[in-house]
Amino acid sequence: ALGVDNKAPIANISYKPTSGDCPLTVFFDGSTSEDGGDGLGIAKFEWYLPEISSSIISTDISFSHTFSCALVTDSEEVITVSLTVTDYYGNEGSAAESVTITNPDATSSGECTG
């Protein structure tokens, strides 16, 4: 018989590269997320990029996104990616990571790079 599972799943985000010059294509992978022990796996993946959109970016286990230079208002921009995973009992777990995007063409104030 199936028992009731009250253990929340654990969201794990692996991604590469973690930083770079724009336009930057980043591959996000949620496949190492765990269901918290019920053995059924993850029912639902919901990826968010709050700086870009308030809606769900992807519902796949992994996806890639290209961050444009228009996002980088200064010489660098830190973009948050978050993943919410839901197991088959409706329990949720979330994780968040950040990607640092630099604009090599941006004029930074008083900093000399090179």
C-alpha cells in the first residue's frame, strides 16, 4: 500500500557556465533533484528567471537560456535562477542560484581592466 509522504523533495540546480560575458547561453539542469524518499521521483519542474519574467520559464528537467547584453545595465548583472520541484504527493522544494553576466563593452566607472 502507498503510504502518505510528507517529505518535501529537494531541488538541485546544476548549471554551466556560472558566469561569463554577454550574450551568455547557460545550460540549467535539475536532474539531480531528489524526491525526498518516496521513490516516485519528481512530478513537476518549474524554472523561474525573476529578472526576466514573472512567469515560468520552463517546465522541463533541463533547459538553456541565452542572456542578452540588454540585461546588463551596468558592467555586470547577477541573474537569479530558481527551481521549484513538486513530487507526486504535492510536496514542494525550491532552490536558487545566481549567474553573473558581464558586459565587456560597458564603460565601468574608474575601473581599469586588462
